[in-house]
Amino acid sequence: MRLILSAFLLLALLSPNGSITSTARAQAVPTPQLIETKSAQAYLVEASTGTVLLAKNERQSFAPASLAKLMTLEVVFDALKKGEIRPDTIYPVSEYAWRTGGAPSRTSTMFAAVKSQVPVADLIRGIAVQTANDGCLIIAEGMAGSEAKFVERMNARAAELGLFESRFGNATGLPHPDNRSTLYDMVKLSRHLVATYPDLYQTFGLPEFEWNKILQRNRNPLLSFGADGLGTGFAEGSGFAIVASMERDGRRLFLGLSGVATDKERTEEARRLLNWGFDSFEMRTLFQTGEIIGEASIYGGAQSKVPLVAAQPVEVYVPVNNPERLQARIVYRWPLNPPVAADAAIATLNVFSGDRPLVSVPLKSAEAVEVGTLSQRAWDALIELLFFWI
């Protein structure tokens, strides 16, 4: 292992995959111990920075149950945004949708009457507020011709969004062997819904919805606590789950829980973790926009290094009282070959609290670097040769 020192970097090393990892100077930040949770899986993230506050088995697969409806709604929201459908588009209620997800099913339903017609806007409300299984099936058949075709679209869209740990077998989340996901993916999907469809997202926070003269309250137990979304689920073998989003004092947190024993415990645990996330953390700015964070080595360039900057302030949401130091590591593929354009994305800044990853931020070149002279390229070739021999 060869050490390389510079004015901006504390340490640089050549990793086995050929990338350079550099530890940039970061201030010491006090932090408390991570909180314990009764849930089998937990994932708590601050929205604006993407800082991970709590991660417990967040990539462990589980049956999402009704949380799968978040993916169903994403497909619908995407179609609305693209103009494929409109809020006043009307879809018929088939007997399959009525029997499988309606009143005869004795599952979550908006009580759409068989052979009636329902506008898309009301189907969205039924799904978001009442986790209506009939609403999911009506909109799936209406948009794709069949639930199976709609599920193909769900899985294709999940892949587009980078939800690589998720697979869906139906539009409702009702028991199916292909319904699998992780809290990592569910929180990622939730962040996407808030950021991409802010107006439609507000549907998740409606306190109630009435259809077919039947009024039902929102099934999210955290709305009265201040949350504004998103959904709950229960599956045999996976227990009770919830994905919640809440904003307080200009900060938004996303929480995913799964593997909780009871409905009551799920609510209490979610409230406790959200309170902890808001009360025990504060925002810290590590680097300002355009501030030089570190350097990347250039092989055969007119200059041997290029300064690295972030396109926006590098902020982390950190615990208030914790003795762990923050560490910032710059990672890039070495060697970089010229020419390198200004504002080229060539590195990533990974920030850790102790061994715990917090955020990853792309870094850009602060200036352009042209191809060096023959003598400069020869000198760099010699340095590279010595590097691998020493």
C-alpha cells in the first residue's frame, strides 16, 4: 500500500479495484449512540442530504404487503405526468376486481360497486387513503388491460428507478411469492414520490375518503402525529411494516420499519424513532459550494492534479452529542487521463461517522486540464512505473 500526501488530502491509497480513496479534512462532530429498535428491519433517512440516521437490516428481503401499492401508485403518477391518462379518465369495475379486492374479499377496499365506473382521481384517493385493493385492480386493468400486464409495467418501472431489490407479483400486495422488497428500496421509492410528484403526494395525507356513500379514515396511524404519508403493511412471516414521511421545522425524514410484532408496537416504535431523528440531530455544513475539497491525480496532463469541488453545499444531518469523528473519503478511478473538462464528474465524496456511512456526494473538476507536453507525459510514466515497483 502506497501513501500519497497533499495539501488538501490527509491520506490517499490505491484500492484493489484500481480506484483512489482519499480522506479529506472534516471537522470533529460529537454524536450519541445509535438508538436500538424492536423491529427486525429499520431504515431512517434525512431527505435533503440523504444522511442515513439508522440502518438495521435495511437490505433484508421481506414481503411488503400493502406497501407494494406505493409502486402501483408510482406507475399511475408517472402515467399522469406523461399525459397517458388524466385524473378524469374513467375505468370500469370488473367482477374480478370486485371479488378479489372489493367488498366480497374482506380486505382493504374502497367499496367500488361491480360494473360501475370510477375516475382515476378517486381510485388514487382510495388506494392512498384506504389502501384499496379494488382500486389497485381497477386501475391496473384499466391502464394495461389486465393485472398481469400492469405488473410487468410495475417491475419495469422499478428497474428504471433503481429498485433492484424489489419484485412485484401483483398490484395489491396481497400474498404472492413474487412480492419481495427491502426497506432500502421502499424508502428510496418514497423519496422519489415526494420529490417527483409533490402535488399528487399530498393525497397520502388526506384524513379520510368517501366512496359509494362509505366514509373511511386514513389507515396511516402516524397522520395524527404529524406524518403526511405513506403506507402500512402486514404479511404472515414478515410482521407489521410501515413507511412514513414527516416534515418538522423544515426538515423531512423518511422511516421504514418491518418485522414488528403488533400494530400498536409498530405505531409506538415509528413515533419514537421519528422523534429521535428530529430531536437528536442537527444540520452541519462540511464544505461550501465551490470550495476545494481535495484533488485528483492526472496522468500525462499539463498539470499533475485537478482540484475537486461539489456543485452544492456538502451537508450532513448529524447527532448532536457523539464523540465519533466525521471522515470524508474521495473515491475516483486512477489514473485519470487528460484532457479533463471543467465541471466533469470524476469523483465521489463519501462521508462517514466512525464506520457508519452517512452520505455520498458527486465531485466535479474545478478546472480543465489539457494533455501535457512530451516531457510531462514521460515524467508521469516514470512516476507510475516507480509507483507499482515500490
